[in-house]
Amino acid sequence: MIAAQDFLPEATDGELFTINMRSSLAHQWFIFQNYPERPGVLDSILDGESNMAQFFGDYTALDRLEGLANTLLVSQSDFASSYMLAARVNSARHHFAQASENLTHAKKLGADAQEVQRIQLGIAQALGDDLNTVLEQRERLVRQNRSVENLVPLGALLADLGRYDAAHDIYLAALRSSVGLSPLGPAWACFQLGFLWGELHAEPDLEQAAYWYAQALNYLPGYTHAAVHLAEIHLQRREFDEAHTLLAGVLHSGDPEVRWRLSDLLAEQGNLTAANAEIEIARTMYEALLSRHLLAFADHAAEFYLGSGDHPQRALQLSLANLNNRGTKRAYALAQEAAQAANQHDMTATLSRDAGAKCVERTHADMDIHLPD
């Protein structure tokens, strides 16, 4: 089924692109500090820092963006752009209620309606709210503009709805639609294809997942999530050298999952002392992130504590925080798993009933996706 080699778009060398991106971001911060009203500088900072978090596991970017948003809401409280930036930052931190409040203020101050809608769609999709409507609106955006930015969220929604073949096709369309020489769009689409086949699909295909993760890394060698997921596949195959090379390449990132998976690798190799040291580093890193951005990392940290972190009660606490923030199918599944692991059998039964009721309330769309030629 892997037949995309003939249309993988060309892009700038990923390492060179990363160097230039970091330099450009530093320059944009310099401009903002000296000429804060320069047009476009805030969008450039937001995009650059968001890329640092998404692709390179640099979660200090969230700290910088939170500080920037708070500064703007005080110093430029009459600007719609301040509230739009705050909405995007709060969405990234999974503070969805605050993000919605930011959008309300932004609309009152004359923010662009289409940009407001894009953020609202992201919030609704993250919360699992009225997904039929979200699907219709995302399809309409794609008909208007077949950009990676429109196609990938549509693919993610289809995957959440269990429409895996449709999601696969949409991600391929996103790959084909990549224009320009930036490797970010192609790397993102390739990662999503890997995640679809490795983590989400009802019938996983690790060979296909590994292929797409590798393509994401070919585009962007520092892509932390892609390296971690591909290392996991190598670890399952007991290809220890390959897994170690991948994890060592992103060890400098701020993503604690790198340390977690390195611990698993060392344990498989029988080096329990080093494995325990790495798991403690991962635990410290997770708790540091949770102290600053609880809602953004509650689900990932819960998975850690259900696994090598070996603390079911902490996993349950975090999974419930995640569930209270957004009652999605995945959030219920994680909370049920944590409750079961913590021997909270009554809670497990209650969560199962609540999840069933939630599924009845949500009607999954079954419309065909028709993209323009």
C-alpha cells in the first residue's frame, strides 16, 4: 500500500532549514523587543515558537508564548491581535475555556471572522464537540484552499471518527499539496500518516508506520515525535542500535518521552541501573512540565505513569484532569485504563457507563469527502 515515493515533494535540507528557522525566530524576538508594533512580528514569533514545540519538543516555547500573551493582554488590551494570539496560545496549552473567552474579546474588537473560525474549529475538534458540524466546516475550508494547514486537521478528524482510509487519502493529499521549499508541511503530513498506521488504525501496519516516520525524519531530522515513534517500532523489533541512534539524535529536546523510551531500551538490553536513571530523569521532566502546563501534558504523563513510570494513582489523577478538561473518547479510554490499574473498580464501571452515554450523544458523520481536482 506504500506507493507515495513518486510524489514526495522536494524541500530544503532539514538541518539547514532548522538552523535558519532558529536564527529567524531569535531575530523576530529582537524586533519585537525593540519595535513591538512592527507588522507581522507577532505572527512570526507565534509560528516560530509553535514549530519549536511541535517539531522539536522544545516546550519552553510554551513558557515564552504564555509570557508574551500575558504581556500583550496588559500592554495592548485594545488590540484584537492580542486576544487572537492569546487564544492560540491557550489552545496550545489546552486551556480551551480561556481560549474561547479570548476569541469573544477578539471578535468584539474586529478580528478577522475566518481566523476566529479556524481557532474555534480547533477547539471544538479538541473537545470532541459537534463533530458533524466541524467535519462539514473543515471540508468546506479544504474546498476553498487545499493547503496542508487545512488538509491535515481534516485528516486528523477523520481518523478520530474511525474513518482511517479517508484519513489516509487526505494525508496523502496534504503531502501532494505541499508547496514551497519548507520541510515542515511534508514532515507533518508524513508523521500523521505514520501515527495513523502505527497508533490509531484498527488494524495497525508497523511497516507502513515506520516508512512514514522515516520520511518525516528525512524531511526534518530533528522531528522529535517522529524519532520517538520510529524508535519504538525498532525497539519492538529488537533493533536496538537503530532505536538508540534515533533517541540519541533527539536527546537534547525537552520531551521527556525521549528519556522514557531510552529507559525502555536500556532495560531491554539488561542495563537496569542506567534504565532506572533515565526513568527518573523522565519523571522529573514530566513533573516540571505539569507544574507549568498541566492540561497540555496530563494525558501524556498519565500514559507514562501507566507504563514505565509505574504510578497508577498519579496516572489516575492526571487522566481525570484530562477528562475533566475534554471528554473525548480517548480521554475516557485513558481514564478507564488508569482507574483499572489503580484498582478503582467502581470508578472504572462509572467511567465505562459515562463513555457509553457520550458515544450515544455523539453522532459520527458518514458523509463522503469530495475534494476538487
